[in-house]
Amino acid sequence: MLRFVKEEQALRQIGSTPDASESSGLRPDRIVSGRVVPIAEDGWEYEVEKDWRSELWVPPHRSTGTRQPTPRTKAHCRGWLVDPTTCRSVGFSSTHELRVAALLMANRAVVEVEDQPPAIRYLGVDGRWHHHTFDFRATYSTGYKIAIAVKPKTDLEKSGIRQVLKQARTELSDFADEAIVLTDENVTIARGWNALSILRARRARNDEDCARMRAFFKGVHGAIHASHATAQFDDRASALNAIWCLIYDGVLKLIFPDRKLVDAPFVANATSIH
């Protein structure tokens, strides 16, 4: 009973990762949105260390999608996420697409996420040529590319997406190495929640905090409650942010990746438990 009460109190402390703008405790090493570029005048660039006016804030790159989410809608969730790796907006047209995009960006092996890439041409079963636009294309650090169609499980049959992919796979060529469909059965709400938490943490990353948390886990064997790790910091928000960053780095792992961290708050060294 005492352990249950203790963990209930700890859960309230690790409910989610706050944005840097909402917490004075987070100290991101870089700006959390967009990028900063040096200002050049007459072919000469100011030195950042000597003049604070030498930098200019630039918003994230626009989405490269061939189709963009509709600004207004009554039935769907639409918008853009910024990929911290490429500093580029990635559009989504449903909560399911949002979760898929977040999962791709939360995978350190993925170096580029493209929304609505150029359509590919394929020969249908009717003997005619058709065009299909995938929802996403993910490029891995190895150069391997995966074209991704996103559909609710209930729409798989009526959409005919399986047959489309079967025909389209023969025409992928240099467009992608593989074509798959992801449903809400594969990309669950819990996995999406964890992925979005990783994205928020990446925006507010502090390498000093990450190094401190990594040093703490060198002395940890097996799984521990996340609150035990955050208790090592005066600022629990910064500590939790570091945990999410180390999960992205592959240093730590969730013991229950199919559940939200707030519901199953146990983590471990990535190499300590198999």
C-alpha cells in the first residue's frame, strides 16, 4: 500500500513534459523553434560571440508536401509538426497521421520525414495507369526509404489500399525501397503520446542535463520508476526532459513502450534488459 501511494504521488510529478515556454526550469541549449543564421553585410559575417545583433531568427522551412492540410475543417485534426532534425514543417490531416509523423520523428534512425511526397504512377488491376500519393516517406540514416500509407483499420477494406500497394510496389524504383500501410492498430494513442513527448523534449534539450542523467543511470541496474531518477534533480521538469532525450538517443528505453510513460513509468538502460 505504501508503495502504491508513493507511485501515485510520483505519477503526478511526471504527467507530461512541459514546453520550454511553460516552465522556467527548462534551459534549452538552442531556440525551441526555427533556426538562427548569421547576418552578413557587404560579404562579411558578424562574429556571434562579439555582437548579439549578428544573428537573425528564421522560421522553420515550409513543408515540401505536394498537398497541404486544409486550413479549416469540421471533422478532422489538421496541422503541421516541425521536424527537429530537418527544421521543416510536416503536415498531417488526421490525429492518426499526427501520431505516425511523431513516431517517425522520435526515431533517431530516421533522418528525413516527407509529407505527401510526389505521386507515383502504377498499373492497376484494370489495366490502366493510376497515380497514388503516399502520406509520408521516411528516409533512414542508411539511405533506406519507406513509403507510408496511413489508414484507420476500419477503412482498410473499403479503401482498397492493400491492392494499391501491391500494384504500386512494382513501380517504386528510386522513389522508395518499401511501401507499407500503418493503421491505428500499429500506431496506438499511447505510442503517439510517448513520441510527442520525445519531440517536445528534443526542442528543449539541454546537453548538461542529459549528461547528468546519463551519469546517474550508469549506476542503475534493471528498471526503476522514472520519479526516482527525476528526484536527483532540483528541477524535475528538466530531469524528465533529459530522460525523454536519452530515450531518443537510445541510451534509455521504456520498459512498457506500448503504454504511456505516465501510466507505466519505468525506464532502464537500453542495454541492461533484453
